[in-house]
Amino acid sequence: MDSITEESARLFSDSLAGNTWKSYSRWRSVLASFQLLYTLDKVWPVPVEQLVQFIAYLSLKHLSPARVRLYISGISFSHKARNLEDTTKNFVVSKMLEGLHRNHPQKDNRAPITLPLLRQITDALPSICTSTYESLLFKSSFILAFFAMLRVSEFTTKNKSDSSTEALQLSDVVLSDCQLKINIKKSKTDQRGHSTFIVINKYRDNASICPVLTLKKYLSARPTVSGRNQLFMHFDGSPLTRHKVQSTVWIMGSSIPHWAGVTAASRSGGKNLNLDRLGVQVKWITKSGMKWKDLDSSFECM
């Protein structure tokens, strides 16, 4: 019977992605702190009145509407998992969440990567990377991600010891003179792993950012390491990890960023702002009297 219980727990756990479980687990400690602060009873299901107070509490703490909704979703999931009445679906609770969104409209400040920006980024890599191979590695991964519209998780691993095959493998790529075909085995929108094939033709407008030519050049330089089948890997055989792609922070500007960097250097965290422990590298690019018109040229010179 123990094996059946373990298998039941495993299947239930596998119903959500790992990151979703982590997000849902956070609400427990936040709700517990709220209940402790106001000496509220810890009962299940969470009473409607307590949910209403909890949402107001989070709003006063200036949490984003998305974060509040995530916490309430976590509570809802826990109600359903315990086969209890889901009080989060109460009319007042739903309207409070809607009011939170209306009072705090979220503007997406992210800008899309365009072809000119992609070229600027890839042209800057030789000045940033430690070797020609590293430059080619990042260039080919960035270009492939752009043209195939890949998420970072689809072509990088979580860490160096990650042995899963969810990130692109050599066997997932078929390359010819005119096109490449890649197999996306699993993704955020394909949690069950039905897999999807993507065909990318040669980009003839600009050979320097052509995914077919760039990947072909990378594969000719990629070393053969026994047991290492990830498509993108460093010369020592270690896989390209997410933090390598996401963990460089560039601080650019004129006098204010310059003196901020000088001040940071004199403090305990140093110019890297004590972010080493998170695998984050900070690069300061400053120039006295820098104007908006100087931004592109400064970026190209990095």
C-alpha cells in the first residue's frame, strides 16, 4: 500500500510545474504571517472575511495585482486539493481582485528584440566574451532563440549538473544547406511533451545573423564530449545554463551612474553590488556627458 500512496503523491506533484509549486508555496508563509500579526484563526477553508482582509493587507503592502492573484490562486488550489469549499471564488473576493487590477494598471515596459537590436547584441559579443568559441556559442544560441521564438528554458539547462533532456539536444536539430529543423520536445505550452517541429529557412537579407549559417559554424566548432548531448555547451563540455544567458546586468549612463559605480566600489558589495552569490555579473558602461544619441554607439563599443 505504501507504493500506491507514494505513486499517488508523485502523480499529483507532477500535475504542476516545479516553478508553479514554488510560487504556490510562498503564499503559505505570507498568509501565516498575516494571521499571526492579527491573531486570526488558522482554519480551512480560509473564511471569506479573512480572505477579504488578506487581500486588503497585501494591497497596503504594495504587492502587485499579479502577485496577489498568484497567492489567492495558491489558496484556491489548496482548497481543491483538500476537497474543501473554494472560498476564493466568492463574489466579494473576485471583485476585490478586479478592483486591485483597476487601481494598479500594469504597464509592460519590456521592449521586443528587433533584428537591428539582435545584430547589435551579437556584434558586441566578441568584446564581452572570454574567447572566440564563447562568442560563437552565445551568438548562435541568441540567433536561434530569436528566429525559433524559443523560451530560455527551451535551449538552456537549469544548472551545470542538470541531466534532463528538456533543453535542445544535438539529436533535436537537423541541418541542411538551406534550412534547419528543430524538435521542441516539451515547453510551457506543451507540458505533456507531445513535441513540436519548427522549420527555419536561411535568412538571406543578412548572412551575419542567419540562423542556418551561424548554427552550422557553431556545430563545426563544438567539441565532442562523451555523455554531453546538449546542443549548446561551453568548450569544457558544461551545458549553457539559464543564469549565463540571463545574469549580466549592464548599467549605462553619464555622471550619475559613473559616481554610483565609484561609490559601489568603496562598499562591501563592490561594483558587482554583492550579486556574485546569485551568479549575476554587473557591467558599468559610463561616459561623461552621455546623451540619448550616444547610447547606440556606446552599446556597439562594449
